[in-house]
Amino acid sequence: MPTMSESELKKLFSGQDIMVKNVHIITDHYTRQSKCFGYVDIQCNKEGSKAVDVLHGKTVNKQLLVVKEAGTREERDGSLW
């Protein structure tokens, strides 16, 4: 399974003229392997909308990107807490 580093993910968003503040790829606590999703903290809402418009559905490293705005913890389904 292809993987992407945090720096590659940041470069992908920055290459679209999107101001990225922080990037975090989620990994398994024990194996340290990627769980194939992450978070990109973007400078402003307008650029967040641009990221969704430009990158959602794009194929990178033979993987389909799903780009969407993160919801608040209360809005997420499947939470254990």
C-alpha cells in the first residue's frame, strides 16, 4: 500500500497555493503504520474550501484522495466516548 509522508502531504496542498499551518498523518499506536488518513490545518476557511474543490477525488500514488472539512468531535459518528 502506497504511503505518503507528512512533508509530501504538505507539499501536495502547498502546490495548489493553499497556506498550510500544520499536517498530521494518523498512525497506529503500536505498529506506527499509517492508518491512511490525516489532517491538514489550513490558514483560512476560504483556502479550506479551495482544497476540497481542487484535491477531493484526485488520485495520488494510486490512491483516491478524500478531502473534506473536519467536523467537531460532537459531529463525528462511531466515537467510543
